[in-house]
Amino acid sequence: MTDAAAGVDARFAACLAIVLRAEGGFVNNPRDPGRATNRGITIGTLADWRKRPVTIADVRALTAAEAGAIYRANYWKPCGCDALPPGVDLMTFDFGVNAGPGRAVRYLRTAGRGTPAEIIDRFAASRVTYYRSLPTFDAFGRGWLRRTEEIRLAAHAMARKA
């Protein structure tokens, strides 16, 4: 493995750890459109990944290793995070996980050019606007806003270390 590839792997691992902390463990909230979810992976995403129907028990038993493989293939890579500066990669990856890779890439483009710190702050502001527009904001909004701020701070810390 090249030094560059090892660096990308280390960045993915660092970002994944933060996302997994934010996503938490197993939940099955009837107000959550994702339904049964573990480590942030919904029952639908797990079924797509395994290419077969899955049960709530399968979701509950999801391992960290399988969740990481899903996150890398379905979110990190489609968001182009390998090519992003440290910190910007976390902000983009986390939003991709939370709102879809396509939306994350669009929001990254609208965050524009500038220093990583400027991009991170503009991206965070756009996330807040997006979350406030959702019909489930009353149920989940406080958590989304808290998560956005926690990710913003972690992304700034990563950007400063780069």
C-alpha cells in the first residue's frame, strides 16, 4: 500500500469512527422513515447490500466491519471523499450518510471554493437550512442540529491538523 493510500484509509477510519458515534446503535423508531436501523444502516440499505431481504434481527446483528464496508462503498466513495481535504471529507461523508450521497455532493458544490474552514462552515449552514425544511424536523431536528455542530467542530479540528 502506498503512503497516499494509507493516508486515505486512515482518514476514512477517522471519519467513520465519528459517524458511527453519531449514528449510535440499534433503533426502530416508527417516525423514522428508515425504520429499523443499526449503526446508521437502515433495513433497506442492508437488504440492498446483501442483495436479499433482511429481518430486523439481521439489522440488530450488523457488525461494525460490515457497516464500515457499506459506508465506504455506498457513501465515502460516491461522495468523492478520497479527493477532499481533511475536514471537508468528514462534513461531506457525514451528510451523505444522513441525507444521501447525491445531495451531499450538490451541497459541497454550493459550499463553493475557499479554505477548508470556509467550506466546512458554509456546508454546515446549508445542512441546517435543509434539516429545518424537513417535515420530520419536529421529531428529529434537535438531534440533526446538534450532530451538524459536532461534525462541524470535528471537521475544523481535522482541517487544522492537516
